[in-house]
Amino acid sequence: MAAEWTKHVDLSSPGVVRIKAHDRMKVDAAIVSTMEEIENYQDGRGPIQLMNATELPGIVGTAWGMADWHYGYGLPIGGVVATDIEHGDQGGAISPGAVGFDINCGVRAVALNIEARDIPNLEKLARRLNGRIPAGGSGKGGIEMTESKLNTILRGGLNELESIDVDQHHVTGTIESEGCFDVDELTISLRAKQRGMRALGTLGSGNHFLELQRVSEIVDAETAKKWNLSENQVVAMIHSGSRGLGHQVCSDHIHQLELRLKQRGNFWVDDEWGYELPDRQLASAPINSKQGQAYLNDMKTAANYAFTNRAVLTDRLFKGLKAELGEEIELSTLYDVSHNIAKIEEHVIHGKNCTCAVHRKGATRAFSGTQPDLHATFAQTGQPVVVPGDMGRGSWLMAGPQTEQNQAFGSACHGAGRALSRSAARRKINSEAKEKELRDKGIIVQAATKNILSEEAPEAYKDVDRVIQNTAIANLARPVLRLEPMAVIKG
């Protein structure tokens, strides 16, 4: 039997399944997909989550599910929702669950000055890099920190790399928000600090990785040239976030907000703010309330940690490459994008300017070249959009529109998106057979545990090429070039 929401579907926009607002929905919900893919990839919970999010107080525009969407906590991974900060007395809602636990999880893409054929022994290089790049869930192997140094990083992000003796491998404009959010004061919990103390410069586990790739196909030659990328050139992607520190920050704020909620029938109610939410996992606060500002401040603090974490990983990669391939190796950052973040942005909603709190959960900015927030470096091309796929089939670099913001608050997909849960992947995929299969294709995988090979196998993910196609059809971003995996380090 078809779900009730399917009676309200509008397919008139290319590449978009739009669910028109009905019942308690305040705005439409839209998924960058086809109806067939929605039916094939999910168990039906994802669209319901997205429709629930349309009930957030102060929500504006449309609630979006990017092409890599799948079920998550509160809001689907790949979810994008925006609230009006001038809504009501204290502004629209800000929801930690709609940002995600791994605050400022993101990807840094860096280009090397070599081609794939310049690596004499890929397996040896992968093994040596694995020894230099700590991975896994424990957080062991991070750089030595004092509380004073940690506090400096939490306040200043990439502006304070010198304080921890880490070299900078980026130039102005290549890191989203320049790698630093202004923090009013350090108010994150002691437990959050403790979890971050030893984890700086570690990949983490799950879908986090460091991957060496080669440019295998160029679709937009003009943009690739402007980005100084050419066929067979080696590129590396580093996917990591704020580690246990960010997870603790999110958990702390969700806990405090959930304590305020009372269940009445099918809804969770906050009497002080008049909130009536369909899902406890969407626990929220008005953005200008004491609680909303406290979360926003602590989120920025964790985001500074995540920016720094990727910077340390980049430096460790560079030093490892030099040690194995020689002093001639050069590394430059193409772009570093945030995935799980809420940002205050200006958008035009139904013809009117709106200052919005845009929640991107497992989604990335895909800003146009004409956006004031984007550095002049990318004025002609649009923002680089880094889209990791899977370790067997490849990844992509896309670009935001050259002019005019896209319809999804300037957002696009952040990866391929899961097709199987981790438990289902472990049941269906033999890790040893998968490792051999990848090796036979010339892909060297260094994994902290055998389970990761099953959980992160290509079959556990959607086809990234289809995700890219859907994103392009919806006119959110355009494909620039495809990257084939060579060596993968997984947690």
C-alpha cells in the first residue's frame, strides 16, 4: 500500500520529487531523486522524517533531501532546512539533531603535483601512510595537546595552527568560512574537551577516510583548468570531523532540550516556547533564546576543532608523501567543505529577502560564483563541491552554479549516500572477499578492522554516478571531473 504522502507528489520540477504541504506541514518537502529510487533505496522512514522537519517553528522555503539522502537522526542525512531568524519574538528554531552529531564533518580535497604513474610502489605508500594517519574509533594517535593549546584552537580554528606547530597547506578562500568561526566564550563541557584532547589529527571510524585518487575523466575542461587539475593527476580526499568532542557537544545540547519536552499524544511539547514537534529527535530552541545562542556558540567551537583536525591530517599526509616520494612533492588545497553545520545566510524566499539559519546535515554548500560569501578565486567557476563516492567505484568534484543561487539554499549532495545499513552490509558482504576484489582492481585498502571493509563496501552505497546525475538534473551543481580510487585508509 502506497504511503499517504505519495498522494501529494508533484513531479513537475526536473530531478525533484516534491511533496506538497499537507496536514500539519508548514512548507513543501522535496527530494532530489526519482520515485523509483525512493522506493528502492529506503524503508519509507526518510520522507517521513523530512516531512516532520517541515513543522519546525519558523521554517521557510522548502525542506530538502539531497540526492544522497537516507534515514538519520531527526533529519535525514542529506537534509537541508532553513528557519527565519526573525520569526516570532526569539527567531525560528535551531535544532542540534538537524545539524548532526559529528559537527562540521567535512572533506578537504588536495591536489598533488604528480600523476598516478609517478608512484613507484602504491602498496608500500599506502602502508606507510596508514602508519602516519591514525584511524579508528579510539581517538588514539592525535597530536600532543595541553588544555591551553586546545582552548586556543577551539577559539581560533585555522588562525591558530602555529600554536600547535602545524604547517598551513591552504590559501585564503579555499576553506569554507576561512576555517574559523567567531566564538563568544568557551562553554563546551569538560567531557567534550576531554574527548577532544587526544584526538586532534585522527580520522575516526565509520565512513571517515583518507583516499588517494587519480583524475580519470574530465567533464568540464574549462573549470578543471581553472582549478589546475588535469587527467591522471593525483588528488587526495580527507574526510573527518570534530571527533568525540563534537559528538559530545551535540549530545549535551540535545539532552538539555529533550528534558524540556513533554509528550502529549503524538507530539512533543515545549510549553515555554509553544513548540509542538512530531519527533523528539527534532528538539529545538528559538535561535535568539539563551539555549539557542548557547548551542550556536558551542557548535562553532566544535566546528573550529574540526577545521583544525582536517588541517593536521593534511599536514601529516604531506609529511608522509615527502618521506616516501621525495622533497619535490607539492600539495595544495582545492577546497575544504563543511557537511554538518548551521549557518546564518541571506536567501531570497518567494521573492523576499530572508536571513535564515540554514541547517545542512550531510549536505554541502554549492554556492554560485556571484555569492558574496564565496572568495573571488571561484567567481568564474562557482564553489568546488567535493563528493566522495565509495572506495571501489570513485568520487567526483562538482561546481556550484556560475551565476545565481540554486533552489536548495545553495546546497548539494555530500557523498553517495548509504544504500545498506551497516548491520545489513556486515551480513551480506564478506570482508576478505571484498578486500581481494578491490586489490584485484588495483585499489589498496588499509582498514582498522575487517568489519569496515563490509560496512564501507561499494555495495553499501548508492551509485555515486547516479547521485551526480540527479544533482545535475536538479540544477544544484554541475559535474567537473571524476576520480578513481587508488589507496584508501579507513577507520
